[in-house]
Amino acid sequence: MHRAVIVDFGGVLVRSEDPSPREALAREFGLAVEDLEQLIFASDLSLRAQRGELSEPEFWQAMGERLGIRSPERIQQVRQRFFAGDRLNVPLVEALRQWKGQVALGLISNAWSGLREVLRRLGLLDLFDEVVISAEVGLLKPDPRIYLLALERLRVPPEAAAFVDDLPENVQAARALGLYGIHFRDTQETLQRLQEWLNGWRPMEERGHAAGDPSG
């Protein structure tokens, strides 16, 4: 059976490994790092941008106003510094490159409108057979519809797909549809579990059950 490996972007494919840029930025605004991250990733403005209701430039302009910044140059500096500690997950990317052509590769991300360009700049856009970005489709994980859309585009049933995400609620939603869900905590552990799954091993407790399945 044709199978697919689907991954998340932020927190999986790209990870924040150096906390110091965000810590320094948060201090300048008199915020805790957690509060700054909440503002950027989970505020009403961010969620609107992730749903495609605001473009990424519009989001950053509005976020600048919320932080008391008027200068476009200063807003751009804040944006660059916020992500300065992020690093590409090279071992995961290398594994995906090795699997390309053997399985379908997909990405599902709750992200602003600029993610496709970020993927292109990182040389990752051509790695994936399908890229599903929330701002483009108007759906956010853990909404089941965004997973079903990705599966439809990849032309695989849920039981033939593995999904990797760093947020437990997103993994649980995928498992509920029947995908093999992996909660990302460590790259090597994730790669081992993906390889075992590709080799045919799949623990019963993580298979998930489709809605209405009397066995679950």
C-alpha cells in the first residue's frame, strides 16, 4: 500500500534551539518569554493570520502596534530577532530526503501566509509532495478537516499515514482519524519510530480509531 509521512513545521522541522534571542527581546518589552511566545503564536492576531484572515505583513504591522512599535524597520528587526534562535532539524530533513520517492511526503502547519516562501528559501518546498498551510486553506489543527485534506491531496487513507507534531492535541486528533501519530519530543526517537512504522511495526494502542468505531 502507498504510504505517507506527514510532519509539522515549527517545533519539528524547524526548532528553537537557542533561547537567548527571545529572552533578550522579551526583557526589552518587559515580558516573560512565555508571554512573548504566546503573543506571537497564540494571540487573537496570530490565530487570525493562521486562518488566512490577515496576511503575514498585516499581522506583523498589527503586532508592532500592540507592542508599541511604529517603525517598519523596528518591526522587521523584532521579527528577525524572535526567530534568530531557530534551527533546521537537519537529521529529520536528511531522513525525509532518503525516503522521498519511496513514500509520499507531506507537511501540515498552522502558519501565516509567508510559510511557503520560507520553505522555498530553506530549499524544502520541493521536498514535499503536498504542503497544507492553515493560512491558505482556512483550517487549523486540530480540526480533523485539515488532516483529511492533506490525506486527500496525498491520495492515501488514514491508516497508511504517519503524522509527527510537537503538540499532543494535534497528535491526538490525527490518531482519532486513524493515522499513526507520533508526539515529537526527540529527533532520534521520532526517526526510529518512523522507520519501525515504515518497516511494518505499528503498536496497537497508537493506531487510533475512526469516529464511531465500536472497538474504540
